[in-house]
Amino acid sequence: LPEDQLSELRDFFSEVDANSDNELCFEEILDCCEGFNLSRREVEQLLVQMDLNGDGRIQYTEFVAALFDWKTIRTMPQWEHWLAEAFASLGAADEGSIDEAEVKFLLEQNSHERKPFKEAMRQIDTNHDGKISFAEFSSMVDSGEMELELFSSRVDESI
């Protein structure tokens, strides 16, 4: 994102972060959503969707990730480079793929992940070799699986 947009997001995050601890708790997010006609339950669901590391609080990077316009980001010239860096950071740097054990570890680290390991592997590992290639990783990211839900049913009661 352009520096001016990141600066605006940082300023907004700081405004919402009432206690200046560099994290947003549920109450801070609830206050921020005041006036948007969202129920307490909907704000709880929003927090769960934004909370990528599952710690119950929203860090700045999670906040920015939730507000990105991913369709625009995917059209930027740097997209392939960023995607390759993300893939390498997940353990693919040495072998060129992410093996089953690494995928299982990554899913276990995200305790709010509801998809069972075998189901996730079956969906991502399209050639069924027990590894996630860059092409499979790229396809998963482009599928939109990583984007926030838009409350199509207003509240997901299963959360």
C-alpha cells in the first residue's frame, strides 16, 4: 500500500486503541463499531475473523490485513514477489514445497482454524503428493479462502 494509506491506517488504529497498548481488545473494537448497526455478537464474530493468531486481540498487522482490498493488492506488480516471500516463510525455502508436517504444524498454531488438517490438505494439495507446491499455494490464496466473510447470514452461530 502507498505510504499515505498505511499512515492513515496507523492513525486510525491508534485512535481505536484507547489504552495505547498496540492491540485492540473486544471493547475497543465494539466502541469502534458503534453506529454501524452491528450487534455485540456480530462484533465478536468480526474479532474472531480478524484475529489471525487466535490470541483474542487484534495487532496492527491483523488490522491492516483485514482492511486490505485484496483484489487490488493482487493486481500490483509486487504481488508475485510477496506471494513467493510468504510461501518461503512457511517453510518452503529449502525444498520448494511445504510438506504435510509443516502444514499440520501451521494449522495447529492457528487454534481458531476450524478446518480439520486432512480436509485442508485435500483441498490445497491438488496433485495429492503430500506437499504444497508454490502453484498450489498460489491457487489457494487466489481462491479467496483467506478473505474475511461478509456476514452474509449476519451471524454465524457455529462460532
